Amino acid sequence: MLMARRNLGRDRTRLLLNIAGVALAILLILLLTGIREGMFRQITSYLDRTPGSLLVSQGGVENLLSVTSLLPAGATARVQGTRGVESVIPILSQYTILDLHGRKQAAYLIGYVPARGGGPWRLAAGRAPRADDEAVFDRVLAERHDLALGDRVDVMGRTLEVVGLSEGTTSWMTSFFFLRKSAVESLVRLPGATSFLLVTTDEGASVDDVRSRLASLDGVDVHTKGEIAANDRKLFARYFSAPVTLMAAIAALVGALVVGLVIYTATVERQRDFGVLKAIGAPNRSLYLVVVAQSLIASLGGVVAGSVLAIGARAGIMALRPQFLIVLEPADFVLALVVGLGIAMVAGLYPARRIGGLAPAEVFRR
Amino acid sequence: MDPILEMNHVSKVYGEGATEVKAVQDVSLALEPGEVVLVMGPSGSGKTTLLSMLGALLRPSQGEIRIDGTDLTRLSESQLPRLRLQNFGFIFQDFNLLSALTALENVMLVAQLAGARNGDARRRAVEILTDFGLQGRLDFLPEKLSGGEKQRVAIARALINEPAVILADEPTANLDSKIGFEIMRLLRQIAKEQRRSVVVVSHDQRIREIADRVLWLEDGGFKTLAATASDPVCGMAIEKDRAAASLTWEGAEYFFCSRGCRAEFEAGLRSAPLPA
Amino acid sequence: MIRLAWRNLTQNPARLLISLGGVSVALVLMLTLDAIFTGMEQRVTAFIDRSGADIFVSQQDVRNMHMASSSLARGQQARVKSVAGVASVTPILYVTNPILAGKDRSLAYIIGVPSDAKAGGPWEIESGREDPGAGGVVLDVGVAAKAGIGLGGEVEILGDTFEVVGLSHGTASMAGSVAFISLDDFADLWQDSDTVSFLLVETAPGEAPEQVAAGIEARVRDVTAMTRQEFARQERKVVRDMSTDILAIMNIVGFLIGLAVMALTVYTGTLSRRAEYGVLKALGARNGKLAATVVWQAVISVSLGFLIALILTSLLTVAAPLASASLRLVIGLPSVAKVVVTSLVIAGVASLLPIWQMARLDPATVFRRR
């Protein structure tokens, strides 16, 4: 161990580079997984925060986002009348593209009945809409596009006044904004239409029973909120999770490469020292330990540095681009540690084998 | 004839006060074109420091060094590389050829550093390597060359820019005795035929035969070994004016390392005649 | 010095391989992501480009199809038809929703077209017919293949079952595919026969679409009229604006990875040759020449890495569609230019530390005893 420390310490620059390489890998992995987890949370935020345990949708629809759902006429009344249903929140929702000062911004429009719920769960400023030309926008979206209370926005042919700014309704891809349900009905020219019903069951009633009763109704599908959220996450994962995971894997690989290269060159330059040790009679095992110890020390240093950098980068990115949510939890840092150790093992492997194959006679070469 | 290289009262001091080390003290030297000078001395005597200063690799603490009239000590750092390229050729104990380049490319590179065009550099390099008998080794990497061949490539590299002075640091230390001898004869031939000065730092006694002058550097200062002789009994090289004992016999003067050797010699004289 | 740089690089194949590998991985990342988004950008407008319409009339302020919807009163159709320069008007209904083909659930633009549609229907039929008719659907051939169904197979759309009567080409992208059903069927599913989504206008020969579009907006209330090119441009903008943030992140990631590998290999490469560089300095090489050698080594490395990345990405553009019909990669010139510049920046930055270290190298060390 001592020799490992001295071996590495002899070239401080190299040690720093080593740590930097691992730190970079750890930083990237933490940030990428943090962004992905943050996206998942943002996607399911509406379902997580809106009351109800079941979601009733048009037949064949099993997502909330990325789809357009239209319940058959009279569905709301029928669901309301089903035994075990305590209350029902109807919403009419769809995606729109907002053209805000030259930039296209996707937003998820939710038309709700303020008295029945289904709207923003927390307001940073202002109030809920009281008229059909009033809207509540996501606070972060409003900030990014310089919208304030009282400003007017053109949406689908209607001019809306911003009367409220909501909190927790942000996502880097889309943000939510809320209108009265009647307003949305006239925007899409479907009076009385409803996309989804969020159902709260009676206390004491079995959710499964209520679900099967509702499922027997014509033209609708019933899912738990959890299932819908999972489906939305899956849909997102299909398009974005793969590249993000791929990049995290590549980052880990590169970290291993970096450490491996540094350890390798350090070992090669100290070939004579190792040869001497061998000639004196040191067993291969102890030499392996020296090499592995070197990469361990560097990797652990890199894990710490990378974790600190990730925490800082997270704060920076979220301050500069508040539409991104980056989630870092203790479990992530444990993952980072495991990755760091993995890098150390892999990186030390080839140089260790090289030492193992070293002929002790090396020591007499000039 | 004007000396091509002059050192005047040059000193090199490292450190300060209590830790002060005088590597070279008040050394003066004048080198004529075509002269071969050998610098010998014990380890730590300052030979390397001296060679470094001569080659404009190290600045003296005091004194001046003139090459062809130009005072090295007055030049700025940025002017020195060009000066070295054009006026000095270096030969090293470890050959120091670039391992990734062939013999030909090693020599060409130095020509190109001095501004030669690709074609011209190649032509000159081929010519000089052929002169040294290496025409069959032009495309060999250093790892494939023998010690003697490597040193000859190094010499070719040292000569390619036609420098006035060649500085050699232990050129024969890594060569076996036969090859080493050939290398030294080659250096002497170059010095005489091409009128280039050669300064050699070495421990190798055999080089003394080819040197015009032998300088002994000890504790940072020069001592000229005036003349040397061999002790006939034990074979040691003796400076004539520092011999412990001497003897004149039949008109020839003999020098001995000690009185003991002289006594043995005298005893031998009495018992058998010396070979002619 | 180029020659020396090249020889130094090739003398240590293991190190060269690692640096080339790391750099090309990073550059492939950047090129591939760009290619995916460029391909998506181009594909996302496939319907618009091939629809056969010269002008798209939509609900006022609606300028996109992707992630948007438009609702017009049916009565607007007659009013649009009466505008000068309009040769034909085809109403379509449109929604983006998952469709269930076999066991496969995927997102699709669902287009309801009338049976005599002059525009808005499938543009390249591989087999079957192009008019979906009652109860029929024209499905993308790749989607059908993936679901394991063919003509006569069943597809569930918006809760109802349809029979595959035609298979179409060019109707799939990463964002989804396009499925065509009849306008009447769509209206039934939507419980509304009074609304249409878009009106597709063919202009009379010799008429300039921009002027006719302006005329439509002037004469018909509450609509937006765009030429096909303008509509397509707006759609591409959606993809571009939405992907800029994520692309920026990924590009930075790629850049950092490439830089890390390059910096380290150049550094260790220079370090291991420190003695030789010392010799060169002693012989009279100036710092500039040594720096040039280091920079050339870096430039050669990244150039090779870039070439490898370009070749790999090009292979991917050929292989990807074979793996999945909706995956389409397009390597655009701006992307290549950007990656070239990035590579050179990487080479430059990676050389900085070694150059500085070499400048400080004392040539007198060449005489040091080993």
C-alpha cells in the first residue's frame, strides 16, 4: 500500500489526471441518471398530485400523456353512478404547441372544473381561472418566456390572460397549463367532451371491485393511476432512456480507460522497481496488490471529487435551466461508489497481468 | 590560428551560502579548429557541467564563452537553440536516437530543424550515412542497430549541420572495446579531415592515444596532464611530474607508481636483461 | 515534425488504439444523436411533404401537427373553397394516439380521409388499396411487419377494430407512424361530425400558394393558412426547438469524454518521451517545434478518430433502418462541421498541458547520468 501511494504520489500531475478522469465519469453518470430520474418524476407529477386512485379513459387508451382521449357521451354520469365511487374529477386535456416569441414550446393543456379539482395543486402566484379566457401557466415556463401575471397569450385562436402561476408543473419537454374545462371544450369544438375521469373510491370500498364495475361500462378503459404512470414512463423511456443509459455506460467505460491508461504507464515506468522486488522474492500476489491499490486510491479520490462536482453541477444546471429536474439520492452515490470500485478493478487488470509476466532478470538491464 | 571556442574564467555555482556548490571554478580553455581535446576526471568533478556550458545548455555563473567570436553568455534564451543547431554537434553515451524514427530519419530531422527542405535533408543524410558505411541500415529503427551502428548514426546526426564543434559525452562507454576504438578513430579522422574541434568527456584510457590534449578536471578546475608514462612493473599510468619514483637506465627514463615498483624493477634488471 | 508525430503515435499501438477508441466513441455519440434528430426532423414532415396539398388550413394559431391538435367547423370548407385560386379542398381529421396492431402498441398520426380525397391520403402503397373505406385502415408496412400482421389483419384504433386494407411506405419515423382511416369512421369515433382538423387545399395551376393562403386568411375567420413548405418548416422547428436542450447536454457530454481521453493519451504519450524531447531540445529544437510535434500527434489522433466515427455512424445509418423501420439516421453537413470543429478544439486543449511542461523542460538534463 505504501509503495502504491508513493508510486502514484511521485507524479502528482498524473495522480490528478487519474482522479479527474474518474471524477468526470462519475459526474456524468450521476448527472445523466439524475436527469433521467428527474424526467420520470416530472412526467408523473400530475398523476402523483391529483386526487383519485383510478383513471377512466377512452377505450384503448392507457396513457395520460402523448395521447388524445375522448370518453363516450354520458360516461361521466355513468361512472359517477357506479357503486363505490365517491367522487369524480373530469378533465379535458391535450397537447398544444405554443409559439412564444419565436420558439416552439410544447405544453400540456388541462381543462378542469375548479370546484371539482384536477387543477394546479400549488400556486406560486395568482389564482385559479374564473372565466373562459383566463389561464394558469407553469411558473418556470412563464419565466423562461417572460410571462407575468396579467400578460396575454394566444392559444388556438383565443387570447388568454395569465391569472395564475403554478408550482411543480414543470417538465423540460412539456409543462402543464390549466384552463376551465368549458374553455377547452370550446377551443376544441367539442362541447361537453371529457378526456379522463379521476375516480376517488368510497372509504371502505375495494378499489379492485370498483375497477371491474367501471370496466364493464361501454367504450371506456379503467386503470389505476400507478399503471398509467408506469405506461407514461415506459413511453418516455422508449425514446429517451436508452440514449441516456448508453451515455452513462460509455462514461463509465471512459473512466476505466482513463484510469487504466494512467496506471499502465505508471507501471511501465516503474518496471525496474517491480522487477527488483520480484528478484528479491516478492510474490506476484503482493505486486498485484500494489497495482490494484494504486487504481483503488485514484478511483476513490475520483468518486469523491465526482460526487461533489455532481452536486454542484446539479445546482448550477437547475438554477440556469429550471425546467430540468435532476434527482440525486443516497442510492445514486452508492452506485457511484460501486462504479468507481469497478473501474479500479478493471483498470488495474491489464497492468497487473503485465507485472505478473515480468521476468526478474529485467533488473539487470541497463 | 584563432581559437574557434574560448572559455574565459568560467565558473558555475549552485546554491547559496552554506549549501553552495562550486561545480566549476575559474576555468579557461581555448580550442583550435581540428583539435581533439579529452577531458577526464573523477566523478563529480564537474565534467558534465563543463560540457553543458560549452554546448550552451547551461549558463555560467561567471565568465564568458565564445564560439566563433559570439559570446554565448550574452545571448537570450531564445537565441540559443539556433546557435546549438548550427555550431554544435552532440554525441551521447546512450546514443539518444529517437526510437520511433529510422536511422535516416533521425539524421534528416536535425537537418530539417536547421531549415533544410525535405529533399535536401534526405540527400545529405544519405550521403553522410553512406560515408560511415551505413547505406544498408538507412531504414532500420534504432532497436535493430548494433551499438557501434547506433553511435555512427549519432555521429552522422551530429555532423549533418556541419558544426564547428563536436561535444561527446562518454561516447564509448556503451560499446565493446574494439568498436569503441573504431568510433574514436572515426572522430579523430573527422576532426583532422574536416577541421572540426572535438571535445570528449570520458573515463576511457584508450582515448588518450587519439587526443591532442588531455585535460584533467578535478574539484572544478583544470590540470593539464603534461606527459604520461606507464609503470613497467604494474602497468599503471603515471603523470611524469607526479611520479612517486623514477629511474634512468641506459638513457631511458622510467616512472613508477611507488618506490616498491621501482625496487622490483631494479631487482629484475639485475637478474635478466630487458627486452629490446 | 509531422513525420515524428506520426511515428511516435504508431510506435505504441496499444496507446494509439485506446485514444482512437475513446475519441471515436465520443464523436460517434455526437454524430449519431445529431443524425437521429435530423432524421426525425425530416421524417416528421413526411405526411405534410407528401400529402399533395399546397396549403394547409388549420384552427387559428395552430401551426403544427406534432403534439398539437386543430379544430375547424365543417362549414369553413365551403368558405375556403370560395376563395380565389383554390382548386380543391379536402377535409381531414387528425389525432395522435396509440394504435394496437397485433400485440404491438405504438404511437401514430391517425388521419381520417374522405373517400375521394385529392390530398391527405397515403402517397406510396406497397400492397392493397389506398382508400381505407369503411372499417378499413391503411397501415405502414414496417409497423405491420413488426406486429406480425399483413393485409386482412386487425388493428385497434381509438377503441374500435379496423381491417388492414393497404400497406404504405415512408409512413414511419421515430416519432410514430401514420395510419389512415376513413373520415366518416373517424367522426363516428369522435362523436362529432361537425368538426374537421385540417383543410388541405390544392391551388389552381399558375396560382402562387403564398398568395392564395393570404387570401384564405383574409376572407375566412378564425383560421390560419400556411403553404406546405411553411407548415413543414414549422414542424421541423418543433423537433429542433424541443431537442436543443437535450442535444446540448449530450454534445457537451461527448465533448468532455473525447477531451478526457485525448488529454490523457497526449499527456502520457509526451511524458513517456520526455527524455527524447529533452534530446531534441539539446540538439537545438525550439519550443515551437516540440509544441508542433505534440499538437500534430493530437491532431492526427483526433482526425483518425473522426474518420472512424464518421465511418461507424455511416454504417449505423445503413444498419438502423434494417433493425427498425422507424429509425432513420441522416448525417447532415452542419453536424459534420460541428464535430470537426469539436475534434480540433479537443486536440488543441489536450495539447496545452504537455506543451507547457515541455517548454519548462531543461535541455541540460540530457547529460544526466541514468
